[in-house]
Amino acid sequence: METFNTTIFPRGEKAPSEYFSGGTAWVQIIKLNENQLNCQIGNVTFEPGCRNNWHSHAGGQILIVTAGTGFYQEKGKPVQVLHPGDVVTILPEVIHWHGAVPDSGFTHIAINPNTQNGMVEWLEPVPDEHYHNVSI
């Protein structure tokens, strides 16, 4: 099993378990959504096998992968495998999920722009049978 360590930012607080499955995730907010920039930035760390629920962002989202190996999938499209240095641009209202592959932790910076339009709409979990049938 690949080990990983994010040394740039602290691991942060445990993410709410109602929005994540298959393991634990941690979130460290780097930039609060507190001013006229309408943007929140967080560092998210997933343990192996952990992923978030299907969800969307009214203002879109940008993911910058910093460690480990992960998955990203938009509803109705194939799963993408993500590695450090990959950047994913997610348009507003696109339903998607992301998380670690089964045998590696995964860390990304999540940039949530246009927060005046809303932050996140959480949907159903990604079923184990869907997650475990993803081919790398």
C-alpha cells in the first residue's frame, strides 16, 4: 500500500462522514470564504478507498492534485485517474465525485470559486459496487 504525507498544510479536521464513504477524509481550510473574492480554498486528504458522495457546486470547482492517486468522475462519463500535478476544472452544476484509489491515499487542493452562487449540493453516496468496478 502506498503511503503518503502532506507536509505543506496540516491534515485538518475530519470531514463529515455523511458525505464520505469507504474511509476517512480530512479538510484543512486554507482560505475562508470571508471577503469579496467569493472563493474558498481547502486541502482535502483521503485515506485509501475513501471518496466523497456525488455532488455539485453552483460556482464550479478546481482540483489540484498534490499527493497520492485518486479518481474523478462526472455523472455519465468514465472515471479519470488522477496523479500529483493534475488539475481538474469542474464547471458549475456538474455532478461528480472524487476520492482515493483503493491502495493509495490522495490529497488535493479544492478551489471553490463564485461562492455567491452557493457552495455544494451533496447527493447520494457512490455505491461500493460502482467504486470497486472502476478499472485503473
